Amino acid sequence: MSPAWKTALIALAGVVAGAALSATISRPVNTENDAASFPRTADGRPDLSGLWQALTTANWNLEGHPAQAQPGPWLALGAIGAIPPGQGVVEGGEIPYRPEAAARRRANFEHRLEPATADPEAKCYLPGVPRATYLPFPFQIVQGTAKIAIAYGYADASRTIHMDKETRVPAPLDFWMGRSHGRWDGDTLVVDVDGLNGQSWLDRAGNFVSERVRIVERYTPRGKDHLTYQATIEDPSVFTRSWTIAFPLYRRLEQDVRFLDFDCVQYSEGLLYRDFQPSTAP
Amino acid sequence: MDRDVRRWLIQCAAVLALPLLVAHLRSQTPPAGSQGSASNYTVPRTPWGHPDFQGIWTTDHFGQHVDLERPAALAGVFESTEADADQRKEDEANQNAFGDKVGNYGREWRDTEFSRFKPSRRTSLISDPEDGRVPYLPEVRARLAANRQAARAREASPQVPADLPDGLRCLRGFPGVNLPIGYNNNKQIVQSPGFVTILYEMNHDMRVIPLNSPPPLGGLRQAWGVPSGRWEGDTLVIETTNFSGELAFQGARENLKITEYFRRTGSEELDYRFVVEDPTTFARPWTVWMPWLRDDTQYEVFEYACHEGNYSLTNTLRGARFAASQKKGGTR
């Protein structure tokens, strides 16, 4: 091999190695060390107050999925009606359904455009946990002294996380948004959620849980303006084992960015009451 | 409309939402008490030094028996006797929006039956002007009455959900204002240094109020307006402007401005009043005064999921379609 070739090869190897190195370096940007810059409360806890948003396609499908056309009324929307591709947010890639539950998930998806069986998001029903977190709307956390309030951009949904209960108070009733008890594990806010009514879906793909579900969420500061969100979902009547989703939450940084109202009830009426309105009845 | 069908429609509506209709048709409530405002009261503070309003509060004591405006029969009376207030509450509990007992919620349903607070003796929620009446510009009251009449005609034979009152559709109440009705009058406040949230149990409405934020830009308008909060001494002031005009509060739309004042006056009382302005609707600003009472020893705010269980709206529309088909002499 001529020296010129050798030099070229060495240079090429250097570029490749450099690219690989920079890839490995760029990965762990979100290390614990960066969390030191995260805002703190007077008592030294991370202050999660702010407007946050997930940037995933999880609301289309928690699992990885290719781009896909949608039938029926979606066609009229052209490219807007297509499902965008996504890598998924489920650790290990797949949701461990029991066989009969997997069949129900498929049925949910197939019948998602009919009023009675539509995705609860289309009906403007309260989204439940964890879906509220990754709907394509920002949400506002306000961290009080005894409670943490979260207002979600979709459907005027909200939660109160009780930080002041020595022991968990059983949910007096099943709620769409469940009952949330929080505690600190170092810098991580850990929230136990139960009392969910099981009528929410997890995404537009028909993934679902039952009223027996219990969820443990973890909000961990990673940098000044981002968190890692994790939710472990346990529901033996639907899944063969517990499973976890994880993705970053980003702080919305636009100047004077505000939490806005999206009271979608009125936008759901054309679907929900379609068959009982002279103007739209089939 | 056939009598039986009409009764059936009414009953369908009553299943879920009649109290909401009641609330909608009446101009609403609340009230009262200036009890326990000791002058030596020290306002509790958050760790970051703001007055601490956090906790659960209620306006149950205004229940349904104190209207926004003072009834003519009570002209000149700011607070009635306790016996009269009890009687007004009793009368209220025994009638429905149609003025009779058919299709009403049971008395046991209403918070007024359970509340540990005495019914307010106030005779109107409006404290200024002194006559307890909305100071409409001369032509506005007549216009609103005509609108109301037209709305009732649509309600009698609804074609689409929008023909029915907002309450029956489970749309949110007007923000902030949140006038008391027969039940679920509870509110929970959570504060952080930069924000205040108020969760209104009716109808799972959580307001997010940024503190000391710049005024909203003109391009941003919302049905419920855009709120901005600030502290004036120990008083929390929330100004809400930039209404889209899609919804009306007492006839006011785009030009509406609501300024709310919250001030702790005792361990159990939060003085709350708001000033309503719109020179295109009202002859002058007017004030609602309805102190909130602390209620977190016995209560947690529940999830009021109205829309999710709104079978009434389906049944009402289905009933209207059925009635129309009967009228034409057809079968279903």
C-alpha cells in the first residue's frame, strides 16, 4: 500500500473514530451532574414548577410503529391524517399483554372511529395517567408545600399529588385521573397512582389498562430544563408482568409562555351525538 | 309537543343535569359572612414569604339561595334574618327550574343539606351597587331577556347540543367567577413562588394564574380570558382580560374585564370579591362579594367528571328526534 493510501486510510479511520467518539460523548449529556442546575425550593427539593411537555409519538402508539395511513374520515385530511412514525417509549419494546387483552387492544383500534367505541381522547374524556403526560399538549406543574398540582393542557384535566399523607389514603372512588400520593426519593419525585377507573386508553392505538392498574411514576431532574419521566404499569388482569415507559420532559422556554385552555367537550359533540342530530345523523 | 314526551324529555334531562340547568337559568348565587375577621389576625406565609392561601375552601354557605342579583321582594335588605335565610334555602330545595317538584334532585343530593356552614343571610351576591343589581346599560337588559327567551325556545326542541344550556353540555363554568350552585362549591388552592392554581370542583376546572407575568398579547384570546396575577400587599389580585367573546358573562363578551381580590381575614375565612367591567354592557363597574370559608377538615376535592357520564344529553337529543318523528306521524 502506498504511503498516500495509508495516510488516507488513517485519516478515514480517524474520522470514523471521531464520529463514534462524539456519538458516545453526546449521549450522556443527561447525566446526574447537570441536575445540579435544576431550580430548588426553599427546603432544597427540586422545584418542578413550570410548563412541561413530552416530545414523543407515544400518544399515537406507545410501541414503536411505522408511518401509516388511516381510513375513513382521516383520508379527507390528506397527509395530516397519517400516523407519523415513532420509536416507541416502552422499555424492551413491547407491551406484555395477556393474549385475550392483546385481542381487545386490536379491537379498540379497529373500532376507534365509531361514537360508542371511539378513543376516549376523541370523546374529550379525561385522559387518565400516564396518558395525560404525553398527550401533545404542555402541562403546568405548580409545586405547593403540601400538594403538587398538575394542570394538563388537554380537556382541562388536572391532578392533585398529595405530599402530606403519612400513609396512603385509599381512593374513595375510582376517578378518571386516579388518586396520587407523592414522596421524594433523593431528587426524584415518586408518585403512586391508583384508583383509576380503567376506562382511559393509553394511546390512539388502543393500548389500555383496567381499573386494577397501579402506576408508579418517577420525575427525575436531568438538567436545568429537562426531566426524565418514567412510569411503571402493573395490572395483572391485562399484562403478564409490570412494564415501564420512559422519555424526557422538556421545559417550555418561550418568552411569556402560558398554560392555555383546551376545553374540548364542544369539539367532541359532533362525534358523540352524531346519530341524534338531524344535521349529521346518518 | 306531546305532554308525555315533554315530561319524558324533562325527566331525561333531570337524571344528570337538572341542577346545572337550574344554575344556568338562574343568575346564581353566594355570599356572606364576615364572621371572625379579627383585626389582630396574622396572615400565614409560605416558605417563600407570600400569604398562604393553600387549602380547601367553599362557598356552600351561599348554596342556591343567594342570587347574583337581589330579588325585588328583598329590595333594600342587604342581609335578612336567619329565619328568612333558612326559609329561602328551604324554598330553593323544594322547586326545580320549572317551578314545581317534578324531576328535581332530592334534597339529600344538595350540599346545602350537608354543609356545616350556616346559610348566608345575604340577599344578593352583588355588594356594589347598593341595590344589589347588575347596572346594565338601558338597552342591554331587554336584549338579554330576548336572548333568554329565544334560548328557551331552542331548548324545548333541541336540534344540536348547542341548543341546550352550557351546563347540560358539561361545558365549564365561567372562570374565576364560579358562582355557587347547589353542590360541589369547593375550591382548592395550591401556590408556588411564580404561580397560583385554583381547582374548582365544579367542573374539574383548574385555573393556572401566573404571577407578575407581562400582560397577555392582543393576539391571544380565550373563551375564559387570559389571567394575570400579582400581589398587592397581602392581597392576591387576578386580572382577567382578552376574552374571545365566545362565552358571555351577564351579557359581556370581548370587552369584559374581571379583577378578583383574595385576602385572608381569619384562619377560616378568605375574603373574595371581584369587580366586573365592560363599558359596552354596564353603566359602571360592579362588585360581587362572597367570602370563601375553609373546609379542609372534612373534605377533599372530588373529580367532577360531568361530560364523561353525560347520558342525559344523548337521551334529550334522542327524545327530541323521537318527538319530531311522532309529530310527523311517522314511526321511529
